[in-house]
Amino acid sequence: MNWNDHLPALLLAVPLFGAFMAPIVCLFGKTLRNVLLIGISFVTMLVALLLWRNVLVGGIAVYVMGGESFNLTLPSGMALPIRIIMEVDAFSAFMVVCGSIASFAGALFSTNYMEKFSGIGRFVSLYFLLTLGMLGMMITGDFFNFFIFIEIASIASFGLVAFWRDKPEAVEAGLKYALVSQVGSMIFLIAAGSLYGKYNALNMAAIGSMLQFGVMEKLALVFIVGTLAMKCGSFPMHMWLPDAYAEAPSGVSCLLVAVSQASLYGLMRVCFSLYGINLGGSFIPWMIISMGLASMFFGVTMAVVQHEIKRLIGYHSVSQVGYMLLGLGVGLLVLTDARGMAEYGFTAMKGGIFHIFNYTMYKGLLFLAAGAIYYATGKRDLNEMGGLARRMPFTTAMFVIAAAAISGLPPFNGFVSKLLIYESVFAVHPALTVVALLTSVLTLASFVKVFQTAFLGPEKSVFTGVREVPSGMLFGMGVLTLAVLGATLFPSWTLSNLVEPAAKALVDQAGYIGAVMGGGL
Amino acid sequence: MIGNAPFFVVGLLFLAGLVAIFMEKNLIKIAVAISIISSAVNLFLVALGYRAGGTIPVHYLAGEETLMVLPTPQAMTLTAIVIALATTALLLSLIMLVYRLYGTLDVDEIRRLRG
């Protein structure tokens, strides 16, 4: 038995173990609880990194739960794959790495951030369940399991958003998220059911191999794209997102960013690997592109007028998701056109995928920094802040790095991914680049405002007692700063090792289907 | 035509739930509407797996019959019911907290998060 073969199962088993151990371990005091929170999320990150390395070396990893052999997808005599199948290609592995880093950083941050509050046993449990749901969405190869993992993640996040249940705003945000997301996942289940009714299969690769584009498939596609675009916070359905991000505890906001990326992953998986060349015309790609443009523009214009710091960052999430939708939508548009793909489509996809990594890291970092400010001062309104750079030098430094990265200032990583998107979507239509550039300028404007009002200026008398936040929170932010700086200093390594295999895997529909339908590896 | 009757019922239930979510002002009624939507989806899954005249999908209990209903949608429905139960419970408890904090269940008055 080789441990490396079982990494996809371990990736889910480790956080699940943590979630169910948490209520017991928390009986034995604070130290053990922190050890559990940090230890389990660190091990999850380690497993994710190992899985990513394995997939890069050995190609797509398939894992069958409950079978005679871990990679026997088609037992003899079966025409369709059975049992619970996990399928990890380079794109999934990339997403898993992003998600688990965010989860680790959020866990480190939460050890100090949450210690003043009661009910932390439940917090730790829900936190690991949310991690589990997110990772499950990223590696599952099965529609119904995707629905299950969406629901695990959703239920855990309702609880976490409304964790401070004595705050009316938090409960309201949790309820709003719960209502919207519950309707969405039911619509997703209808789409999965109708695909099952037609093709007798739930496995994505099996459906992909048989798919013929008809009326029913169109309806299912619209249902899935609508639901998952809502879950990742794209424009017309973004209303829940700033509320939920702003009201959740900061460590959770950091993880929620990664969870919304898991929905984006599902959207791309369905569009590229399931429908792929059968996508039938350019309607869906253009729909995704226009959703991206609208999210970018309206997200950032809403963000500029905000004066509550976490809400402002939440609206920026809407606009940043737009970049990824734009990049990947352009890739989808030229999927059947080999020349367009080689000239600009693949660059756009690389930009979109690199932006997923960058966005998860710097947006998580911004939320953590905002949480650190709230922890130290008890204030969330920008109008009441000022001169914090003197009191909190480390937080200030890390906030500046994240703000520069999100605004796309060279040489930060946000600049690299945005540049890839600008130069490639220009080939489709110059107007796309104009909107993207405008969004970037407004993003910079709004973060200059935040930095100037919160950290610069004369020292306020109410803040004389403010001190730098405890080390756990600094380490949590440090992990993400390290990731941002790593992608900044080694862009070519990141692009060729992390991003390009993911983009190639996403385009390679036959490879994704063949790994399951080819009768094991 | 009559074979498709379950699907018409599913469509009607789903639309009824969706309309109620948008039209109703009371949070409890909205939670009920979401439950109706879940039931519609579960009904849809069960109806998908039904074969006219089929028996239970267990080999040693089905006897001589070879036509069975599909087992997978039934398993899916069971799972979906459990999930719907969990979310309904969570929704209702959140609504309870909202009532405690705001003193009302009217969606038009629960609006502290705006802009």
C-alpha cells in the first residue's frame, strides 16, 4: 500500500477527523484546542501540496471509494463508472493548494482572534467542515457528490457567518446567505437529476463522454451556471456576498473567499470538462464574459463608496471574481478555435487561473488585516480610524502588500495576472480591456483611500492604548504575505509550475474523461 | 401523457415555492416555501427513477420480476431529504434569532445591511 495513492481520500478524511474531534478536544482546554486547529489544517495543507506534486508528476489521479482497488473505475462488465469517484487533475490540485493555504492561514489567525469568545468548540468543528466541503467540491468527480459538498460547505458557512449570534447584522447576513444559497443548490440538484435522467450517470466524465447538446442539456447548463455564478458572487446575484463576508469573523472571511473559488471551479469544470466542445455556440461564453464585466464594474463602483472596511473589501471580491470570469470566459469562447486558443485564449486562461491564486491570497490577507484592525481598535468604520501605522507596523506592512497586489501595481503578483488578462482579452474586443483597466484604477483609488484614512494621518487620542495584534494573528497574515511575495518574486516559476498545468488540464477534455472511462489507469 | 404527470406536479410545486419566496413578506412563510422547493426536487428525483410496473430494486426480494425501479435516485433522495432537514432546521433557528433581535419577521423591516 502506497500512501501517495490515497492522498485524495486523506485530503477529505483529515479535516473530517478534525471536525469530529473538535468538541472532545475542546473539553481539555485552550492549548490542545489551538494545537488541533493549527495541526489539522497544517496537515491538510501538507496533503494538498503532496497531492499537487503527485498530480504534476503522475498525471490525473483517480480515487474510487469503497471499491476493490483504489483506481478501478469500471469494474468488469460495467459500461458506466460506479461508486464514489474522486478525480484530481492539475486544475483541481491547483485549487486544492489555494484553498488549503487559505484555510491554514485562517486557522492560525483564528486561534488568537476567537479566544475571547465562547463556543469555540463549535467554531472549530464548523471551520473544518467548511474546509472539507470546499476541498470536496474541488476534487469530486461526481455531480451528486458535488451537490453534497456544496451543502456541507453552505451549512457550515451559514453557521459561521452568523457565529456572533448576538449581533443582528451577523444573523441577518447569515439568513440572507442561507435563503439565497438554498434555492440555488436546489436548482443545481434539478440540473444534476435531469442529466442523470437522460444519461443514467452521475459521474462528470461519464456524462461528458456521452453528452449531446440538446434542449435538456441547455436547460441543465443554464441552471448550473446560474447557481454556481451565484455561489461565487458574480454580479446580478452578488447581494449576499458583501454582507456575509463583512459579518463573518475574519478568519472565516478568509476561508469563505476560497470557498467561493470552489464554486468558480465547479462552473469551469462543468463548462470545460463536461460540455467542452459540445458547448454549442458562443452564447454561454459571452454570458460568462458579460457577467464578469458587470461584476468587475458594478462591484468596484459599489466598493468605492463604502466606509466600512470589511464591507468595502467584500465588494472588491465581487469585482475581482469578474476578472476570473472574464479570463476563463474568453478561454471558453475560443475552445474550438485552435488558432484563437494559441494566440490569446490560452493566455487569457492562464491569467484567469493565476488570478484565482492571487485573489485567494491577497483577498484573504486583506480580510485578516481588517480583522486585525477590528481586534486592536474595536472599530470597523473608516471614518473613525487614523494613524494606526504607528501602533501596528506589521499589520500596516502586510496590508500595504495586499493592497498593492489587489490594485495591480507592478511588480506585485496581481499585476502579472491582470496583465495576462488585459493583453489577451484585447484580441476579442478592446472594450473588454477598457473595462478591466478602469476597474483596476478604481480599485487602486479605493485602497489608497483605505490606507490613507486607516493607517496614515495624525495619531488619534482614542488609539493611544492600541497595540500590535498577538503573534498567532501575525503568523496567519504572514503565511498569506509569504504566498503573495512568492508569486511576486518568482512569477515565471509560478506560471510554469502552478498555472500552466492547471490551464492545460482544463482545456484537455479528453484527458479528463479518459482517466475515468479508460478503465482505470 | 399520464406518465409525465409527476413532472407537471414537480413543476407546479417548484413554481409555487419560487413565487412564494418572492411574494411573501413573512420569513416563516419563506422558509416553508424553501421546504416546498426541496420537496419538489425530491419528488422529481423519485419520479425519474420510476419504471412503470417495476418492483423493488433488491435482487433476492424481487423474485421472478426483471423490471426494477432505479435504486440510485432513491439513494439520492434520501440524502437530499437529510440535507433539506438540516438546512430547514438551521433556517428556522436563524429566523428565531432574527425575531429575537429585530422583534419582527417582516422582510421589509429587517434591513440593516444596505448599500
